[in-house]
Amino acid sequence: MFRAKGFCDLNIEAENSNLKESVLKALSLGYQTIAINQNVTLPSLEKSGSKKRKGAEEGNGSIVPVPVTVNLSSADLKRYKITREPVILTRITISYTDPSSPYLLKSADAIRQYDLIAFVPENDATLKQVMTGKIDVDIISLIPNSATYQLSRSLLKSSMERDVYFEIPYSPCITDVHARKQIIMLSHFLHRTCKSSNIIITSKAKCPTHLRYPYDVINICQFLGLSEIASKAAIGTMAHNAVYCASARRRGVSKCAVQITVSPDADECKKFVGIESAEEYMKSYKTGKRKLSEKCKAKKKKIKVDKSNEVDDSGVIKF
Amino acid sequence: MFEPNVTEFPAPESHVEFSYHSWDDPKLESTFRQLIDEHPFNRKIGILLPGLSESPKEIKKILVDDTDYYHISELPLSVFCTPVFLEAFLQSGKVYAISCDARLDLDNVAALTPDGWLILLLDKFSYQELQLDGKLSAHILRRPKERYVVKVNLKENFIPGKPYYKKVVRALSYVQLKFNFWISWVPNDAEVCPSSIAKYFDDEGYHVAVRRTSLSSSIILNAYVPVIEKETSDMDLYKAEDILEYIGCSSLGIKLTEEGTSVCDVLNPKPNRIMKSICTVRSVGFFIPSQSRELIQQIRSVLEETDEEVLPWAAVTVYGHIDSVVTWNLMENSYSVNGDNFYTILITRNQVWCYKVSGPRKPCRFFAKCNKRI
């Protein structure tokens, strides 16, 4: 079980002009937790229909790439004056259009290798599938054109109860005027529908120059409809929660087995030979309890009967 | 029309408290106690001496002599609860310890105040693992419920062998909370050397390093200096604020102008006069309240020795550690954009002006205000 620390940037593109430099720059700016992102687009069935057999045989392993990691030596960290211990995660972003895509099931094991799983639903049907929890989702990154979706508030609420986080990237705001407008529109749309809760801010940086200092990001977030505290939480505690929930999802439901060992100096009445006799004892104990509870109920009934008698006699209710 | 209210960008809130006294005012002692003695963790001292070209040796001596402090790396908190430490250091002196290299706003931080309070500010996950009671941080308004304050008094009712002691020790040793600490110790008995705390931790096997306070000074030439009247029967609060602004600017080396520009409207306070030089002294270290008291006395004696034309007044600014958990009187410090907590004392020959600057006290809203009601 790993935990995020410090400021987080949960999206640095693996298709980067210089990945190692970007990671080191992000760390030297003050971020401590970084996720390296790989984008995957699932082909829809209509396209691959004609080549179904070939695609199924060849594309099984090749659709989901192997996670990319960056090895940082202590000399690198010293060169960039990084004192805090970095936490580097892997993340996959899957964009797809067809909710009945077979690749999701097929490559489930390959997807589970990643620490964080993000989805880009490209239409309403996939959005509904992602939000209702039919597949494991940690982060939903919406396409910054709010006309694509029709989000209902109940759907959003249910996805928030399952600790799914929404991502807003900030580097498109820096590079492209058109994208900036659309991202501001998207964030205001999220503010309208869900009060901007469960939002994380990421960089989506494709080169080192797209990265910004954490406190500058907090100031950028004020345009996106987040308050000062909320924007700080968006790169701090909300991102921590997202990582924590993701690792809990990977781990699955916690189960345990009970082992009963008999100590030699135990009393005779509590001695069991093997687990079967213990189970039998438990069963007998339970039935005994049931009998007891039935007796109690009977007693209560009697009391009630008595009270009703009292009321009949005197006409005044006494407690 | 924007849905959330994004058109307003209010400046970060800060509180300034101001009071002024003459030197023979009986209330001065209580003001000093509240201002200086209840502010335990000081990181930096800045002194402004208008008129002097070089800082006096006596002042330098106070800042450099006997101001060493110790940096202990990766110290688990359960060390503070060992019976030996409790008896040898905590009960027989004042321990000033604060976690360094940790951010107040995101990381876990800890402090041990001279009153014996061990104060922790923890995130949600560490707090849930630690089996001690705590409170939600005072700077959180309803949500997100992420930061918790845990307070343990190590001086009162904390006796080895008792149930409460066992509970605290078990909790602190179960969750391995480790911090880098700055520590200094003032023993009650003057014959005991303050460095024995370093020896104790070194013998226990922790990495201890001695840190010296650094000293630097700079001079601004031919600058305006505001004139402070001898007798102020009716204090103008705007003037007091202007002078605080002036002290801040001069200690950063900024020359203020007489006329405002479109960029900056901070002006030189009036009345003023030109002086040849302004000397600023800066010192970075880990200062305890008694040292800043000593420094103020020393500056007062320097003022009385020199002529009024040469040195009209002096100002001392003591900056608290920005990532410290507590500020004055165990009040919780907040770090939203900055963690300012400092005080400035302006000293003339017959007056003392005290400024106390702290960050926002009200918890901030998590959700931005919107024009429509959702």
C-alpha cells in the first residue's frame, strides 16, 4: 500500500520531449508525487469488424503498453537539489467510444499493472458506464467540450460516493487559447453540476516548460471556479485520496482466515479438535442464543399484556 | 456571466495588532510577555538602524554568541516520552523543539513547546492510525476533513507507569512518526551546559549536527527616514501602519519614493528627513524568547549611548518559523499561501511601538461562492 506525499502532479505524459528532465523539473519545483501517463485508444468494434480475427490475435498484448518508469539516481536528485523522497507512479489513460468494447475485459490484467487508471469517455454511453462503476475507475478526465455530455447530478453524486475523481489539466491553458476557453468552460460546468467537489488538477505536460510552481497552479485554479482552499486540496489532499483509493481498489476486498489452535492448559469445556468441532460449538452457541432471545420476546409480550390490563382497570395509563 | 464568482481576487488576509507604550509604562511588561515570551519558535531576526553605517559590536555579539542550535535527523517522537528524557531535560529546563524540512500545509509536523506540550498536526491517514484523541484543525470549515491536531501535555499528569503514559507511548511507537528537529534547551540550573541535550541524543544513536546562526548586514545610502515625534498624545493609526510598511521595505532594501506610481502606491511616510545611511542586520537561526529580550535591552542601551541626531530610532523584527504548528500562546498557525507570524518592535528613547502580524484566523471556504444557488 503506497501513499502520496506532498504536492501531486498525477499526469506527466510519457510521450514527452524529455521525460526524465520533466520529472526532475517537476520534483525540483516542489512536487513530490508524480504519475507518468500513457495514453491508449481502444479501437471500436465497427472498425475492427472486418479484421476481427487478426486483430484479436495480434492486438491482445500490444494494445496496452508496458508501464514506463524513470530511474532517478541520487546524483540526479542532488543536481536538482531535491531533498524530499520522490514517489513516482504509473498511470494509464484509456479513451474509448464503444461501451461493449471487448478489449476492456481482455486486457484487464495488463491494465491492472498500472497504479492509476483513468478513463476518457468520448460519448454519453461510455460516460454512463464509467460513472456507474461497472469498471474500475480511479480518475475520469472529461473532454473539455461540455457540449459532448449530458451529465445528471444523481450520476455525479453516485460516482463521488465511490471516490472517483475528475481531472482538469492546466498545461493546455498555457499553450492553446482555444483549449483555455474550453477548459474554463468545463470547470465552470463541473462547478454548476457538482460544486467542484472531487476535482484534481494535473499538468498534462508534454515538455518541461509546461510545468508550473504549485502555488502558481493554486492561483490559476481561481479562474477555474475553485476557492483557495479547494485549489490547494486539488493538488494536495484530493490527489492523496485519489492515490489511496486507487491502491485500495488494486488490493481488493480485505479478507482473512481464522486459525484456531488449542493451547494445552485450556479448560476442557473449551477444547476443540480441529475446526469442525469449533464450528459445531459455534452453531450450538448460536441456537442457544436464539432460544434465549425468543424467551426474552415472550417476556416482553407478557409485560405488554399486563399493561393493557392495567389500562383497562383504572383508565389511566401508568408508565 | 461566470457561474462561480471568479472575478474577485481578494488579497491574503493578515492581522496586525498595534500598541505603544512609554518605557516606564507598567503595562509594557505584560505586552512584552504576550508578544515575546509566548512566541517560542523564532527563525530570523532583522534589525534596522537608520543613521548608522555599521552595526554596533554589542548587537552582533548577542546574535552570534551562544546561539547555536542542534539539528537532529529522523527522531521518532517516542524518544520524548522516555523517563530519562522527561526527568533530565523536560522537568529541569525548557525544551524548544520544532520539526524542520516539513511543510505545514501538507506534511505531518510536530513541535515540543517549552511548556511541555507535544503538538502534532497530522493528515487523515496518520491520524486514523495513531490511537490518540485529537481535534479537527481550526482552519478547516466543515470540509475537507483532512488535518487533525493532537496535543499531549508531557509535563502534567504524565508519569511513567500510569495508564495515560502507557497509552501515549504505545500509540507513538506503533505509528513510526519521524521528524527532523531543530532543538535548543535552556536548563533551569545555570551550571548545566545546554549542549548536554545534544550529547544525550548522540549517545542514543541519532545523527546530531550543530548549526550556527548566520549573520549578514547591508547598507542603504541617502534614504528618507521618517521622523517619530517624542510625545504622541494622540496616535494616528494610519501613520503607524505606514511606518510598519516602511520598516518592511527598508529591510528588503527598497527605497521608497515621495510620489506614487501606477504600479506601487506605497509612499514614504511624512514627516521625514534624509539620512546618509541606513544599516540593516539580518540573522538566521533558531532563537528563543530570552535572546530577543536581551537584544531589545541591548539596542536600548545603544540608543542611549549615541546621539539622537545620529541614530533617531531602531526597529527589531523577529520572524517566526513559517512552518511552525503554533504561534502565540499555542494558537494554531495556518499556511494557505504564506505562514506569516512575526512581530516588530520600534524602539525610541522614550517609547516602544509593538506590532504583531499573524495570518488569517477565520477558516476559509472550501466551495467558491456562486451567483446562483445550487
